[in-house]
Amino acid sequence: MFFYLNPNILPQIRLINSATIGPPYIHKKRKSDEYILYIIRKGSMHLIENGEKYTLKEGDFFILDPSYIHEGYKASYCEYYYIHFKHSQISKIEKALEYSINQKILDTRNDYLQSDSFSYDIYKKEKLLIPKKYNFSNYNSFITINCLLNEAIEQNKNQIENYKILCSCKVLEALIETARSFVFTEIENLSSGVPKSYKKIQELLKYLNAEYANKITSSTIEEQFSCNFDYINRVFKKFTQKTIFTYLNTVRIDHAKELISTTSLKLSEVGARVGFSDEYYFSKVFKKYTGIPPTIYARGILKK
């Protein structure tokens, strides 16, 4: 089971804290009108929801659905966080659609690596994929979640201006960290079923986004990724609909537009900072990708 949550909207937190329980305590039978999130720090918790038994252990993330009755079925020692929340845009993924979730994860990661980080458009299609039950196999992610929830709890206690908003921000950050950890784990688990070429393209996209300002040639890429450039270029275009250097130039021009908009650097300096050592070539590529020379683009910024 999975949930889709719109991260542009903050969750509304009613209760958040940590707790410790032990025998003979067992969770009471109830049907909540809100989502309840448990993250297990130590020990175990035993719950039944909608007739299905769950044993939650250290490192587990688990969301109780307000659509169903839940109750405890066994006493045990447990240290855990609990968060009672509502969200105006959260939906369940039906079981019939779960079979396609792996491909959706791969496609989403690919889309993000190609997204325009300088545009507002990304906000329109933001969705957070959250598993109902997940174990933080990555200990660093688990520690990060603990720190974020501790901060959220402190914000919720201080009761000064906007304390609930700050609490909600920390919880949302924890949900995003959980979603990222889940996606990373799933991609690792899918390694045997995912072509090596896909994984190489993912790494190449990260490389181009990070190293765009440096000199990158076909030989550089062959050496960096131990591959034949012509082959990797064909595979790259298949996944992204762009050649490697078309994508690289898109990244470089986007960063150039940012520098022109936010600094007083000369155009030759802008070009050099985004990977173009030749000012004339920079101007030529800029016009090809934007429709206007960088000088005209800069004048337009000044008029604004």
C-alpha cells in the first residue's frame, strides 16, 4: 500500500511526541478520523488494521489509515514516535495499480534529474510517494528522521508565533526524507531487473548536473563511465529524448540565465563559469537554445 501526498501543502499536526510502552499495555481498538504515523525507535509494536496483522520493529515507518479500525493484539516493550495528522491532498494507490509502482519510481527519478531547477513549473506536478510500511535499512536516513522529529516535537511545545507551521515543516521534511530513502532502497533492490544502461544513464545525468562548469568531452565521458561514447549517447537519447551534449548545453544555458539575472558579471565571465571558454561560441549556443543572444537577454532583464 502507498499514499500520494501533495508536498506543496503542509500536513496539519494535531499530536506529535515520543512514547514508551510495555506489558501489559496493548493499543485500544479504535477508528481514528486522522492519519497516525508511527516510527519505531526500539522494541516492537503489534497491531491489527482492517483484519491484517503487523509487527513493527526498530526502524519501521508505518501509517494507520483513518478508513479502518485498528487495535493492538500483543503486549511488548516499544519506544516510538507518534504523529496524528490530516492532509487535504493525500490519496491511496489502489492495490490494482501497485504492480506499476516500480516503473513509476524509475520514471520519477529520471524526470527529476532532467527537471528545470530554475522554473516554477516543477511545483505543479509535485507528488510525494509514501509507503504505508517501510523499514529504514539506511541507518543514516533513520538518524536524520529522528533528528527531524525531535525538532518538530520541540517546535510543537514552544507555542510561540507560527509554532504549528514550523512543526509541520519538520514533519514534511521527514516525509520527504522517508520517500527518498524508500526510492533509493527500491532502486537498489531493482538492480538485478534494471538494465545496467539505465543505472549508467542515471549516474551520467547526476554527473552532467554537477560538473557542467568543467570541460566535458566524449573522451571525458568514456573515461569517467568506462563506456563507448556513441553507444552511451544512443542509450541516453532513448531515455531522455536528448543527446548528451544537447542536455549538457541545456543545463549550461539555464545556469547562464541565472547568472545573467542575478549578477553583474560580464557575458564572457558568465560563459566561462558555465563551461564555455569561448565567448563567441557561448553566444551562439545561447541564441540557439533561447532564441535570442545573451546581450538581448541581459537587456530584457535590466528593463524588468
